[in-house]
Amino acid sequence: MNASAHYPRSARRGFSLVEMMACVSIIGIIAFMAIPSVTRMRSDSERNLAIARAEALNLAQASYIQVNGRTQAALNWAASSSAEAKYTLLRPYLSFSETTLAAFMPSGYAVTFPPSITSMTKVALTSPSNTPIYY
């Protein structure tokens, strides 16, 4: 004799196969809708971090000029031939700085420093797809 025949339906424990399939399908639908949003939020946050770091470099340039004087800052900037050398000049003026420029910027993002520091031109920021980001 079937054990479930002795008990009314409300007293039985567990879920039926149909109930389990409904739960799994609902969870699947929610995941299907949520995963693209999470991915988009992550890429947006990396883009915002890159913009914030580029702005920090702009402020560091201004601080560098104030501390060293316009003439000395221009001479030091011109003597720094690479972006990494220019980043090394600015590192003491950044509140958060990594040892290299590549580590400072989020993965795939790149900055190009202006040729002259005294022009007070913003650093150019490019995305991982090499499109310029205007900020």
C-alpha cells in the first residue's frame, strides 16, 4: 500500500516534480534578466574608475606645477620622454598611486599626457576599444 495514501495531501512533506520545475524555471528567468545588468554595471564602474583616475592625474599636474614652479615643472616634464616617466613625476601628488601607470589605470584603459604641462591640457583617455572618452 502506498505510504502517501494514509496521510492527507496537506500533511505530506516535500515538493512535487512540477513544483520543483516551476521554481527552477523562475530562478532561470530571473538569472537570464539579471546577468546582463550585472555585466553592464561592471563595465560602467570600470569606465567611471578610469575617468576618476584621469581626473586625479589632471589635479596632480596642477599640484606639480604649484610645488615646483612653472619653469622647473616645464623643464622636468620635457625631460620625461615616456608616459611612465611623467607618471613618476606625478606619483607624489596622487592620493592613491600604484607603482606603474599600467597598474594605476583599469585594465585596457590608457592615458596620453599632454606634451607641455604648462598648457594645463587634460590627459587624453581612451577605452579598451581605443575610442576616446571625453570627460
